[in-house]
Amino acid sequence: MTCAEELASFVTQKCFDDLSDQECSQLKIRILDSLGCAVGAMDGEPIRMLREQIFEPAGVCTLIGGGCAAADRAAFYNGALVRYLDFNDSYLAKGETCHPSDNLAPVLAATEYANGTGRDLLAGLAVAYQVQCRLCDVAPVRAAGFEHTTQGAYAVAAGVSKALGLNATQTANAIAICGASFNALRVTRTGKLSHWKGLAYPNTAACCTFATLLAMRGITGPLEVFEGEKGFMDAI
């Protein structure tokens, strides 16, 4: 079994009932905090640009503030709202920092796409938090010139897969596709900063949501993404 398949097994086996009352409470607090950040960002200049690009009258997923779009586009737009003010939660690992609530938008979109429940949302978000924070603990990428959205690709794949109710094979392929495809450079967060600093993770969220939907339909990915030749372990 590859590392991606082991991770997929973890994702598919975990469920809402595995969460303690305290963990559920903390997740709900972070959801409310993220929504507060999103509401505060709605008049941001790049947010207006994104809305012109993303809004789709016939979309199946809700945009915060009104309107609809496809799941991947909703993940991008809602994620940009959560991230824009730079007030959302942070996780400080040795050698790495991430903002795990960046995963709310893709998991929320996937839950709505699958007609899921609040319990499904919390389970998917918990999985995404766990995967991203643990990877930041044991596999920081900053020193190698990459940014935390690199670990985020695995987290989005895991959380979206959980929210969609994918099986272990589909989940492993989603993790493999996303992990192999979205390795972002840290230059986004150095020197003169651009809009992309706040949009890099929303972009990862959108791309990984799209890729996970492909895996749901049977598209396969490189399952040795972690330990294979020229894989994640080699890269860092």
C-alpha cells in the first residue's frame, strides 16, 4: 500500500462520530470566524474582479453574499473571501505556517455539491485540518522554496473527498493527482506582494476541487506521489 493509499484509508474511515464535543465546538468557531472574515472582505477590489469572472447563474454551489457557480469556482471565490483580510486562523509548525481554514471553501462547496449535511461538512473539514497541519509538522517545504499551499493540495483533496463521500480508491487518486500537480513557489510571499498572496490558496482549492471531481469519475493519478521516484519525499 502506498502512502497515498494509507492516507486515503484514514480519510475514508474517519467520520463525524470520531469527533469529540470539544473538537466539534472548535470547528464551528472556526467556521463562524471564517464567515466573518468573508463578510468583511466582500468589498475588496480583487473580490469584485473575481466575481465578474466566476459568477454563473446556473451554478450548483452558493457564493457567499449571493449568487452561484460551479463547485470549483465557488471554492475559489469563497476561499478568496475567507483569505482576503488575512485575519483567518493560523497554524504555526516548526519551519512552516499555514491557514487551515483556507480549506473551508472547498469542503463547503463539495458538501453542497453532494447534498451533504452539516455533519458531513464538519467531518470533511476536520480531515482537511488534520492532513494539512500534520504535513506542516513533518514535511515543511518553505526551506525548499515552496509555500504551504503545497501541503494544502493534499488537505483539499482529502477534505473534498470526504465531503463527497468518495471511496478509498477514488480518494487515493484524488490525493495523488493533487499532490503531483499543485506545488507552488514561495516567491508569492516574498518581496513586493501582489493580489496573488491572498489568492494562491483559493486557486489551489479550486484546482484540487476540480481534480477530486475527476477522481470521483474514475481518473487515476500517480499513487506513489509521496515515496516514488521524483515524488514529494525526493523534492523536499
